[in-house]
Amino acid sequence: MLRATPTMLLPQTISRWTVFGLVLAGVTGGTAAAISGDTQKPPATATRSTRVFFDGKVVWFTPAMMSHSAYVVLGPWQLAATRAKPRDGRPNLYIVSPGTQFQGDGAYDHNLVISHLDSPGEIEFDVYYALVLDPLFKADIRDERDLIVAAQQTFTPGDLFEFGDIPSAALLRDQRFENISDLDGFRRADGSLPKLIVLPARATVRGTVDEQGEQLSHFGRTCATPGG
């Protein structure tokens, strides 16, 4: 369950983003988020363990073998998922951009953070994007508490502030944000913006979480160890 204030979500146009960040299985892609081969089944490595952050510490997440109706896509990474609306009671998996955990060419660098573990065994997570807007925000978020604090803090963009200055600009573009004016729904009365916004991917992933794992891979691509 997303424990957040309403200002963390786009208030006026949230329904516009019903399927943003998702490439429906069987649909050839059109946006930059749709990686080549998006109509194929996820690679075998997508079912192996990958490291995620929980409470600032590294744990292992192993995706469950499941039928999926969509992929959550971040540039070269993809995650087999099921289309679903967020539901109270489910823990969250946040895709935090930017981050240092999984790195490529810089545009889609990100961390994976889970909110809490409500039960042993297989767990279903609501997926959210946590996107940094403030160019001066340099913290590497590895904990839900830090994420929520950042979402409640604000900054005032300068006169020369451009969309390309936003640290998470690549993911925002994939989700159809193209101009600074597209962020007006997040602005406070004084014209400031949140340092970070949280948006639902309208998808869930299912798997188990443990302190140990065999293979570090992520979204079908082998990646570096978190934090180094």
C-alpha cells in the first residue's frame, strides 16, 4: 500500500497513465520505452534472483513463474508483470530513478526498493515509479522512508529550468511527459515542485524475498552489484 500524501500523485490526470510504462504482451511498441523484442517472452534470466533494497539493506528478490499480461520497461530492462490497479494491503516495489544500483548509459539508471514484507513465501508487489525532479537532489534512495520524505519536500525551479534538466527525464518522456508544463498538476500554490514524484505503473510483480540468491540479474539483463 502506498503510504503517501495526495500531492505525491498527479491529481488531475492520473487516469491518463492507466498503461504508461507497460508494453502489452503481443503489442509491438512505439515509444522509447518499448525495447526491441517486446513481443517476445522474457529471457530465462528474468526468473533468476536479483538484488533489491529493503530498509536500506540488500536482499534477494526471485520473480515467480507466472503468466503475465505486460512488461514493465526501462530502456534495456524489462520485467514480466501482470496488469493491475494498486490495492491497499499489498507491499510496493519502487523503481527509483535515477539510482546507482543498476546502471547503463545513465538515462535509465535506477534502484529497486521494496516497502515491506508482510508475509513469508511468495509476495505480490504493486509497482510504482519514484522519479526525481530536482536536479540538485543527489541522495541515492534505498529505503521507502527516504523516498516518502523526498516526495514531501519541494524545490523552486529557476527561470532557466528545462525538461532535460530533470534527472529522471528519460522515464518521464517514456510516460508521455514532454514539457515542464506537463508537471503543472504537481505544482504547489507557491509554484514549487516536489523533489520526487511517485506514479503507479498499474502493474504487479510476484516473487519471494530472501537474504541469499544465486544469480544477480535484472529485467532479463545481467547487472552490477548494488552500490558497486
